[in-house]
Amino acid sequence: MHYPKLTSFFLLLFIITIAASCKKNAGLNFNAVKIASVDYYRSGGTVYHYRITYNAFNTVDSIVTTGGGTDTGTNSFSVFSYTGSSFLITDQQGLSYGVYANTNGMILEVLKTDTMLMTYNGNELTELDYKSPSNTPPYYIINAVTYNWRGGDIISYGPSQGAMDSVYYDPRHIGQVGDALRIDDFLTYGRSLTSTADLPAELKYANGKEDYYYTFDGQGRISTLRKVISDNNSPNDTADYIYKYY
């Protein structure tokens, strides 16, 4: 007489277990995911197509970009040359800048005109400084952005003195390289500056917000990302990212 209840109990337990497994995609190592291409479309007609290649160590070797404006007639590329854990990024005109990184892959410094300096607590970025040249002593100005974390996620970031932007997440999915907080850094530096536990779903700031919508492939990787930007300057502006993987 008790078997039906027992069967129902184990069936419920099985469903919960499968749901928890699917939630965090336990079978896929998201750190090993390699994006092959990104097609970017912005409302208003901007189009870019990115093609990414990797070296034998699975770090980015080159990013080739086609696009610009409403057509796709402009080509550019970035080539990555590594010395230890650090690297140079060289464009199609032969201009280069250096990126210092540690052996864990975290970027510590980007040597551009406005040098970027990163401070971490473990693997969490806590401060990003933009060091700009100045004509008066000490001949530079630093604008700092601080990051606040909770449970492996960035909950807010912004200037040390001023309003902070707030980030909200979808805890059903793991954050990954194609998500809204990482993809733009990846397309610039071949890796992202931050890595969150959960998938970012919304960014709120003083004059508006961005909402993030995703679709996924059969392995749990992001197939598409749509950013819907609503602020005083761009009501309901959209940016779409379409991904293919190796």
C-alpha cells in the first residue's frame, strides 16, 4: 500500500536532482569553452562580424573583424603575441599595446594612453584604475572604479565617490564568456576582466537600465544574447550577439 507514495517520492527527488544539474550545467567546463565567431547587430544599422582563432595553449591568437556602419566592408584584426602570461595586442596598422597578466589569466595592467590597473581579492576584481596623463604634478590623474561582490557575483560597481551601478542575475545559469558582463572585454583583450558565478540578467544605473535575454544550445552555451538598453538617450535600443563555438 505504501509503494505508490514511495515511487512518487523518488520520482520527485529525481526531478529535483535533474533540475539542479541542468541549472548549473555540471557536465560542461565553461572555462574551456572557445568562441569561434560573434555576429553583432545594433539597432540603427551597425554590424560587426568577429572571427576568433586560438593557439596551441587555447589562448586567443587573433580576432578578425569585418563590419562598420550599415555594411561589412571594413576589415581589421588584432594579433596576440605572448611572453609568459603577458602579451602584446597588435592591430592591422602595426600598432601595439601591452597587457600584463598573471599565470591565472587575470589581467593586471593594460598599457594604453589611459593605463588600466587592476586590483584583485583572490579572483575577484575589486578596483579598476584609469591612469590618464596630466600636464601638472604628479602628471597623471587616476579615476577609480570599485567593485562590490557577494556570493561570487558583482552586485554593484562605480566610482569611489558617486552613484553605483547595480547588477542582477539569473541563478539558474552559470556566468560564461559570452554573457553581457564579459563579451565586450573578450572581444578587446581575448579574455574578460571579471568572472561571475551566475548569469547577469539586468544592469541598473542612474539614468536607465539594460536587460539581458539569452538563448542556449544543447550544451548550455549561450547561442544568442540580446541587450535591451533603456535610458534617456536610447529608449529600447537593442544589441544582438550571435555565437558559434569550436
